[in-house]
Amino acid sequence: MRVLGVDPGLTRCGLGVVDGTGGRQVACVAVGVVRSGIDLPVDRRLLVVATEVERWIARHRPDVVAIERVFSQHNVRTVMGTAQASGVVALVAAKAGLPVAFHTPSEVKAAVTGAGRADKAQVTTMVTRVLGLAEAPKPADAADALALAICHCWRAPMMARMAEAEKRASELAKVHKAKLAALQRERLAAARKR
Amino acid sequence: MRVLGVDPGLTRCGLGVVDGTGGRQVACVAVGVVRSGIDLPVDRRLLVVATEVERWIARHRPDVVAIERVFSQHNVRTVMGTAQASGVVALVAAKAGLPVAFHTPSEVKAAVTGAGRADKAQVTTMVTRVLGLAEAPKPADAADALALAICHCWRAPMMARMAEAEKRASELAKVHKAKLAALQRERLAAARKR
């Protein structure tokens, strides 16, 4: 499975492509960052990000796009730009017919370092080690994008199993409800006969 | 000037097209709402919104797209979806080569009703009156989109004048700084001669 990980942003948008074999083996295919000038209007900045993500999808042909889920605990203005960028990346993936998965920063940190509250340096160190890179990917946004892609490779089988289990549980619940309803009808019919 | 006003959202995205004559005269060209199912993944919902906005731009050929600026004081999850939708709408406009303007909810309310804290009902009433509509546009998101477009028609000339004034002021400041620097150099040269 080939994953394009995206750490969304307007000033710097991290992009990382990782191949996963299904086990814990992961390999780095490409890593980089898209920048857009703060002097440009927001819509043109979003266009810069979208165009580059389109290029990366065409060049690396990922099976899925993993995007960091944005939260609003930080600076409001920055977060809005980040959310807009994440929407644009999701749109580009949807247009390319690719599935999109969102992972929270703590899910990514927990998957890669084992601790949901790891700092940026720890994430970069683990990404460098896990992918067997000669040097740490820079800037941090690029390392984060790789971390997202690794996180998806490792979480995807579990997420698929959970979705399967939920589906089965809901089917069982449906059968159970139908049985209960039938029992109720039988009882009512028996009560009427008496 | 023809304006496409967009009240961004995933569940309901309001769209309204208004023609402005430059004065206070405005006419309604089209109004509607795009809905996307909450059972769809976010990326597919964004695709629904983007596709419909593309269609509206192709059909109505606006000169500019006015989008409501999203703030994060409300429900975090909803706001993120709204911000993503606003990013996608801005991207679609940029791809079509159209300028994009953002207006805050209070700018829109102030422009249309005269009060920045007007409620939804007041906005709808004023939009209906100003555009001379036989009945109030529904749902509220559609009325809000028209309000945004009207707001842009009325604010655009002022915004253009302000941008022009700012540009002139910054040019004057540059000239002034250059004069000060020249004066400083003259003084230093005179001091050295003494």
C-alpha cells in the first residue's frame, strides 16, 4: 500500500509518500514541502497547494491520502488557513478517486513514537529511524507528513478490522431486533386467541 | 458587477448570485443551496460542494466570489467542516480565475441591516426587501448567501478606495523616508567637513 501523507498548511504544507508492506516494514518514496507566499491572497495560496498535491498524486500514484485532522486549540487565524488547506487536499484526493483518511496529531505521535504527547524532535527521530533515512527530513512539516503516512500504514489494517467488526455487530443487532419483534408478534397473537 | 455569494458549509452550503449596478441597486439572479449527506466521508462531501460551485460559476459567470469568513467560536467540529468547505469554494474560484473576497458575518449583517448583531430573521427580511423578492429565500443559508453578495456589491467600491488610499499612503511614506535618509546623509557629510 502506498500512502501520501499530508501535513496541511498554507505557509508550509508537508508531503510524504511511504510504501507499506502490510507488516511494520515501511519505505520512504518521496518527501517535500509546498510553500506559498503570505503576500498572496488565501485563494491563490490554496491553488498553489492544490496544484502541487495534484502533481504528487500524478507522479507517485498513492492508493490512499492520509491527512492530519485539524484542531482549533491554537491560533484561530492559522487554524482556519490550515483547515482550508486540509479541505483542498481532501478535495484533490476525492477528485482523483482516492480514499482519504484523517488521523489526529496524537494518533500519529502514538503510532510512530508510542507516546501521544511526544514532541516534534521525537517524531522526527523515530521517522528517520523507522524509514532508515541517512538524515532527518526537514523541515518538521516534511517529517510530520512522513509520520502521517507511516501512521496510516500501521493503523489501516486495524481500522479495516474495526470497521468489519462494527458492520458484523450491526448486522447481528438487526437480526436480534427482528427476532425480538417476531417473538412480540407471536405473543400478541397468542394473547388474542385466549 | 455580478457577485456569487457563498455561505460555506457541508450539510448546507448557501449560494446566491446578485447583480450590482455600482449604486445601491441590486438584483437577484439565482439562489439555492447545496446539500451533502452526513453519511458521506468529508472528502466526498467537499467534492459535492466543489462540483456544484463549479456549475454555478459556469452557468452564471460571476465577476467575483464573496465567501463568509469562518470564525471558530462555535462548535469545533462544525467549524472545521465549514472552514474546509470555504477553502474548497475559494479554490474553485481561483481555478476559474475569479477574485475572491471574504466578509465576516458582522460585516454582512452591518451592510445589509445596518446592525452588526442583527439576527437571522432580520437579515432575511432585509435581503427580501432589498432584492424586491416576492417571498423570503429559504433556507437561512440561501438568504445568507444573498446577503453576502449584496454586502460585497456595496462594500467593494469602498474596499477599492481604501486599497487605493493605503497604496498612496505607503508610497508617500516611502518618499518621506527617502527624504529623511537624504537629510541624514547631508548632515553627516556636513559634520565630517567641520
